[in-house]
Amino acid sequence: MRKIPTNFVPSPAKAELPLDLTGPHITAGASSAHRLYQALCEMIVCGLVKPDEPLPPSRTLAKQTGFRRNAVVTAYERLIADGFADATVGSGTFVAARIPARAAEPKKPKAVVETPRQGAFSLGCTHIDERAVQRFRAFVGRRMRAFGSEHLHYGDPRGSRELRAAIADHLLSARGLRCDPDQIMLTSGTLHALRIVLSAILKPNDQVWCEDPGYPAARKTISHCGYRAVPVPVDEHGIRVARGRTAASSARAAYVTPSHQFPLGVQMSMPRRLELLDWARQAGAFVLEDDYDSEFRYDGAPLMSLAGIDHLQRVIYMGTFAKTLFPGLRIGYCALPERLIADVTTARAALDRFPGTLMEGAVADMLNSGAFAANLKRVRKLYREARDALAETLEAASDGALSVPVPSQGLHLVARFDPSVDLAVAAQAKQAAGAEGWLLADTYSCANPLPGFVLGFSGHALPGLIASAKQLARESRVVLRAASRSARRA
């Protein structure tokens, strides 16, 4: 250890230093030496002691502060090393002749971060069966006990082959999509996959068709990445391809939710699917299929995916375990055409190198053991009951003010006013009811928006869901009557 002068020689040092050992500059829980160092720095920078002024002997400061002398010596060593103090053996320790000027305290910016809420009708809430939780906990424990070298170095940018193989098997059985595990890439979710894929297949300012109304987060991601999101209207058959050709004939990609369109819930018809694939082949473009909530189909067998029809030629398939297991996993995936594997893998490695490895094995175990399918079967029944209860309650309690088509798939429904109703009515009713969910109008970009609500029914307790539905229906009637009276007076 470096010898630190202890200032035994009589000097004009102050008997007591004006130290603040509890202020905001002190790190709570830090060692005595570190807290003393921070207090000494604060005192010097604030000018409470002058340059070249001697500091008290280590024994004296230890007595003043109640710290051990070793802590004082360590703090003095750091002051000297950082240029706040100078020392000469036989003379003592002194405040440095030149010290860093104290910068003006910057005004702390007020960061506004929109945190998703979990109130009535919030979208993205899920339920996982307790038996599935137990199985998952056991799989995680087993994987941690067998902790291997794969966690100790950088891995495949696409993720573990074990989980990619399990996902490929799942896609074949559940979605009619045949692909090799090498065509699967793990991501942290759909938007992450979207960002990676677009960076590999597009150039800045390229156009991307987006459904209108559609998923606002996807539009934001596309625009944030430097591409032009082109709104294309949606009807009861899905995205209107002819309108897309007119609006942006040179678009290089189209982002769609064909199995369960967000937010309207329509399923893209087969003629419209084939029309979209024909456009992609003719234009040399790619279709990004967000298979949104496809696993939650309540009437009939699941629809074949767009990628399954296309055999992964021009379609890039994106899915996630956020709803089928739980959002906290942050595991999604995409299935790629063979021609894109190299480019997308390179883009992934440049963005964030490779996905996390700790949970991959446990998720693969869930898929391979049948626990994943069993959980889906159980929660699908719960969600169907919630869907039916929400739709019936809204229809009955609103006295016809709201029209509620019952979706055959997905985890949300749309409750609509008559198209002639002012959009403000829905906004006022939602606010008065204290409801979460979305306003239907907020999902539109250019098309004329419809007044209504996008309401999630998954992951909410049934009694609370019904009570919230009654309140929203009641407020909708009240606001609608008030708007009608105002219109008559005008």
C-alpha cells in the first residue's frame, strides 16, 4: 500500500471538516471509505476548503467521523489518485492547487415513459394455467441444474437449434407451415423481428404497405426505422390489394395480420390472400405475416397461415409466446424464406448479436412435452367464456347503443357505435368509465375512423370484466344521449 502522509506535523488544518455524510451525493450502502471519499470530494468541489489547504491527519478525521483509520487512509488515497489532493511525506495531505470546476447543476429532464396499464379491457394481458406454471418451473430448474457451456459464450444469432426445431414442429402441426429449423430465428417479440427483417430486405425510405386500420406499434416501428408506412384500407375480406397497388405500386413489403386482423378481427379471404401473394411475386416484394393471436381460435380448425400457402417463398412469418405462455418471456420468432437466411442472420448479429439462452431450453421442453398444447387448450376455454360474457354484457347493457360482433378468434373484440356517431362520444364514454383498452379511432391512419372501442378480454377476472362492461355500456348510453340532445338544440 502506498504510504500516505498522516500530518503528524503541526499544521493550520481545520480541527473539524464540514463533511456531509448523508446528502444526495452519498451512495447508500457503500463502504465507509467510499462514502468518506464522496463527502470529501463534495466538500472540495463546493469550495468549503481552499486549494493548498491542509487536510486533517487520518487519526483526527477518523475520530471526527467515527470511521476506522484504514477507511480514512483509503479515502485519502483515492483523493490523491483522482487529483483532488496532493501529498508529501513529512508534510501532510493538502487540497490540490487546481481542482475541477463545479459544473452548474443541469436541470433534470422529465422523461415521459408510457407504461402499459393493466386495468379493465387492457390488451396484452394473459392467463397461464397453474399446471403449466409448475411444469415450466420444473423445466427451468432442470435446465439450470444442467447449466452448460452454451451460456458462457456468444451463440448462433438465430438462437438455439433445439428451440428452433421445436418451433418448426409446432408450426407444421398448428399452422400448416413446413420449414427447416435453419429458417427459424428467435427474437424478443414480433416488433423485434419486424425491425431485424426490414433492415435486411429494405433500403431507407422504401415503402411498406400497412393495414388501415391496423396495429399502431407496427406502423411506428416501420417509420422509426426509416421506411415509409403506406396505409392501405381493410374491408371484410382483409387488406385491399388493389388499393395498395394504386397507393404505392413500388412498395417493397407489406405488413399484414391475415388470420385475425388487428383491430377489426376479420380473416383475410382466400381470394384476397392469393391476390396479395400474386402482387408480392410480381413486385419482387415480401409479405410480413404477423400471425396475431392465431392460436386462439374458438370456432372450427385453425386457418392455414399465409406462409403455409406460399411455402415460405415471399412470406416472412412472425409469431410470439407472449400470449400463448406469458409476455415476460420476451421470446418470439420468425420463419424466413431460404434466400433471406444469410442476410437476416447478418442483420441480427449486427443489431444485438444473439438472443438470450437461459429460457430457450425450458420453452423447448414445454413444446416437446405437450405442456404447451395442454395449457393452450385450458386457457382457450377460459378466454372463450370471457369473450362471450363481455359481448353479451355490452350488447344487453348498452340497449343497442353498441354493436359487438363476436370474434371467432383472438383475445380482443370491437364494440362499435353507429358510424354516424361523433368520435368524441367514444372518447368521453371511455374516460368516464375509467376503461383501458383502445379507442377504435386510434388504430386508423388515413381511412375514415369508426367510433368504438377495442377491448381486451384475456387475462382479466370474469366478475371484474362483467362489471367493467356494464359501466362502459352505461356511460356510453349517457354520453350518447347527451350528444343527441346537444345536436337537437343546435
